[in-house]
Amino acid sequence: MPVIRAFALAALVVATILLATALLLALGGYDVRVALGALWTGSVGSWYALTSATLVRAIPLMLTGCAVAVAFRAGVFNIGAEGQLLAGAAAATAIALSVPSLGRAALLLALVAGAVGGAAWAAIAAALRARFGVLEVISTIMLNFVALYGVSYLVRGPLQEPTHAYPQTSPIADAVRLGQVPGAGRLHLGILIALATVVGTGWVLRHTAAGFRLMVVGESPSAAASAGLVDVGRVTARAFMFSGALAGLAGSVEVLGVTYALYENISPGYGYTAIAVALLAGLDPWRVILSAVLFAALEAGAGAMQRDAGVPSTLVSVVEALLILAVVGAQALRRRQMAPVATTILSPAPDA
Amino acid sequence: MSALEAVGPFLAATVRTATPLALAALGEVLVERAGLINIGLEGAILAGAFGALVGATAGGLGGGYAVAVAAGLIVGALFALFVIAMKADQIITGTALTLLSVGATGTLYRALYGSSGAALTLPTSGVLPLPFLSSLPVVGGALFAQPPVTYLVYLLAPALAWWLGHTHAGLALRAIGERPEAAEAAGIPVNRLRVGAILAGGALGGLAGGTLVLAQAGTFAENMSAGRGFIAIAIVVLGRWRPIGVALGALLFGAASALQFAFQAMGWDAPYQLFLVIPYLLTLAALAGAVGRARAPTALGKPLSRD
């Protein structure tokens, strides 16, 4: 009964999150009932909240969460989804603004440009790892800062709107935007792109030779290399860039479906939340969908808690961090009890 | 302002910016020499910065530094709990601790100080000019008219170098970073030493954060660590896991950051993002250039496999 087990597990996770949040609220001296009420109303309490607040946020979290899951599965600690998202958003905006006359074709081009931009940004870290052995944990974090300042420069320089009054680009033409889902508020068609991409990625991981190679390399690069099965370096680099492409796609979907322009604070840290999303999903793309919706609801509700109950929205980061620690702690404890099969995913050995 | 007149302020800004980086990086040297890598250093610095705000508001300058160190120690203790006691993954634990620190300091800051922000009148360490040395031409003011915590770095770097190279405990620490199994067989308490190194690293990270608030900014801002923990980890690589090298590496990064003040003083017009991005680009370049030629502790990042 894997389905029942999965739902029981999901219920347990939600209960744990609510309990932890309630405990933190009580510790902070807030009215727990009012705050949790706001959390509920702001996230899933109404059709509008569910679609326009929660699901809209779930879209970039699905794509970046899937990006992190693929990378971690391959033994690549890509902490750079945030920077790759920004690179993708910048590339998509540049294309969408430069060829608006192409209409729907421009939309497609912009989406692809986002994925290519994200992959290119990840390629820098992938090349540094392959060529110089630079720890990608550090390089991707550095590249996040570079991307942030890069966007800051673009929206005050070459891509700034013509009046030069605001640090943002001109709005993207209507024809190049992703349409809305009828009857679902601000929810846009990016939800279909995200679902299709994540489901497809999960299928590739499970059912193709490429997916098998990726997981073998992630589990044990030295075994993969000595068995002569795969070119470890190439598989790693490809997984890294594919991960970047997913994050970049999140960036393009965000500008084409939500913001319709590029500006500095386009992402409230989706690329960082993605790490929690992926870990909670056990690095499984299909389960990323559920965990992305969960974190999206948490973040949407956090906004409402801040508005209605005066609870700092940063409390969500605390809950997320505790959740990651709970997951790695539980895995570490289980590894002690069980034979070490398939539990090495989160602690891969370095490249052979 | 002429170029020559800009040299003194440039050097002073270099040393000022380098101080917290050097403190954090020296702590991480101990951690990495013991065979661990603590990405949560960023979180320790941020926790230290917030601790400094709380401590200084309540108990003045001394209170600020004390609570900063204590906050860094807490982050270190959490890292030790997960990584040593539970053998959890170091990278993920460190990432989660940084996220925890960002969330906890942000939440507490907004809850305690509201949206109005902290008092801008925190007590801050003044400059303590050393007699004679500070009156040396050009470099005197830059090197020897700094807050006392900078002089601590001048003492700490050679002291750590000596400790690692010439004491029994220092040699034991290096041994557990290279061959933990062999070290344990030789009777060295591997995990106890590693916990000690982690706590020392956390405390120095906290002190680095305290320095940001108490000797530089004079106030706290959310996320004010701004990646310094990650830069410090890169400096450890650049300095090849040696305290003196690491201190010099921190100076290099201080100089890169100080360039923006120098260029502004000389009226050089360029996008300001270019200056802000220099330390991060330099980190990437340094990592690419340094890693190939330096050798990391052999057991870096691997848990002790005893069972």
C-alpha cells in the first residue's frame, strides 16, 4: 500500500510543520490561534488563496526543487538554483523584449532562453568543478551573488525601462505572456509547464539509461567508474547543466507568467527554498510536486501571518531549516539501523 | 584627492574589511584541518552579528562580544550534534544551519526591534592606536590604528600556526584530518577533538559577526553576513589551510572590497555593482587557481567510518 503510506507520511509532515510553527509562535508570544488562522486563510482557506497565492508560488518551487533533486541525485551539490533562476529570468526577459512582434513564437523562444540561460550559469560552476576541482557548494553560492548584482546592473543599465525612473525593464508585451488558467485567479499556464517538466524528469530518471547512469554516479562514482559503465565527469557535468536549465526555466516562467518584467527582487529566495523542497521529497521529482505545494502554502500563509497577526514572515525559514535538519537527522539515524543500501544519496563520495 | 593620498585610507579599509574574514577563516582552518567542512559558518557569523546587537544593547561592548561568541558557539554545537553525534551529511547540515540562522535572526530582529529597526546608537569599539607603531609612515595608521579585535587577528594567526605545527594537540588535530582511522587506532580521541575544532570555529565565526556590528557597521541588518562565511571558506583554500596564508588571503579580499572606496575617492565612474561583485568573482578565480596546486586534508568532509 505505497499510496496509503505516502499519504500518511505527507499528513505526518504537515502535522509536524504545524506543530513546530505553533510552538515557535507560542515561544514568540504570539496569539497562536490568530496566527495559524491567518496561515490557513492565506494559503488554502479559499479558492483564491489556493490558486493565486499558493499554486502561483508552487510553480517556481516545483521547477527549482526538481533542479536541486536532479543535481543532488547525481552527487552535485548545486546550491545555485537561485542564481540560475535569475540568469534564466534575465535571458527570457531580454528575448521577450527584443522580438515582441513574433508573438507566440517569442514566448516559446523566451522560455527556451530561460532554460539555456540557467544551464549556462550552471555550466560555469560545472566547468570549475571538472577542470579545477572547485567545490560546487562554494562556487554556486558565489555565482548567486554575481547573478543578483548582474540583474541589479541590467535593470539599471542596458535593460532599464526607457524613462529611467525605475530599476526595472519595460513590461513584456501581452502576446509574449503566459496566459491565465480560466477561473483560477492569477494562476497561469506555467503550472502546466512545471508539471509536465517535473513529471517528465521523474520519468527520465526512473525509466531511461541516462537516468540510471545519473543515479549510479550519484550513489557511488568510484564504483561507476571502475565498472567502466559511465564517464563520471561527463554524466556529472550534464546533470549539473540540466539542473541549471530547470532552474532557469523557473526564472523564465516567473517573468512570463507573474511579474511581466525583470527587477531585482524577482525571486524571494525560491532557489534556496528549493533545497528544502527537494530534501523533503527524498530527491524524487514526482514527490517534489507535493512538497513544492506544501512549501508554497507555507510561504503564502506566512505573508498572511505577517499582515494579519504581525508574525515576521522569516519564521518560515526557521520552520524550513528545522524540517531539513529533521530529514537529515532521521536519515542518519535510519542509516545506523539499516544496511547501507541506497542511503548514500545524500553523502556521495567525491569524483573518482 | 591624489592617488598617493588615497593609499592610507585604502590600506585602512583593507585591514578593516579583512578582520572579520580572517577571524572566520582562521576558525574554519581548525575545522577543516580536523577533516570537516562547515558551510554553516555563514550562519555562525550572522548569529554572531545578531548576538552582538542583543548583547551590546543590554550590556555594552563587552556584552556584545560575549553574546556574539556565544551565538557562534550555539551554531557550532548544533553542527557538532548533527555531524559528529548523528553522522548527518556535513554539507546539508551546514546549509540548513545557515538557513536556520537567517530565519531565526530575521524573526527575532523583527520581533524585538519591530520594523523601525535597531537603535543606531550601539556602543562600538573605537580605534586603539598602538603607541609608536601607529605613527609609522603610510602603513602605521592603516595597520596599527584599528579596533582591538584586529590586533587579536595579528596574534591569533601566528599562534595558531605555532599550535598546529609544534604542539601535541595541534599535531593530533592534523592527524585526524589526514588519517582519522589511524589516528584513532593510535589512541587519539577523534570525535572529541573534532567537536573541539567545530566549537572553536563556531566561536570565531560568532566573533567575526560581532566585529561586523561592533567594530564596523554599528548596527544590525538582516542577512548582513552577505556571504562572508562562504568567502571565508574560499579563503581557507586560497591560504592552503595554513593560518598565516589564510590571514594574507583575507587581506587580499579586504583589498578587493576596499577598492570600491578608493575608486570612489578618486572619482572613477563605473557601475557600483561592479565593485560589489569583485569579492565574489575573486573567490571564484582564487578557488580555480589555488585548488589544483594545494592539497586539502585527505579526510576532508568524510565522516569517521568506524562501524
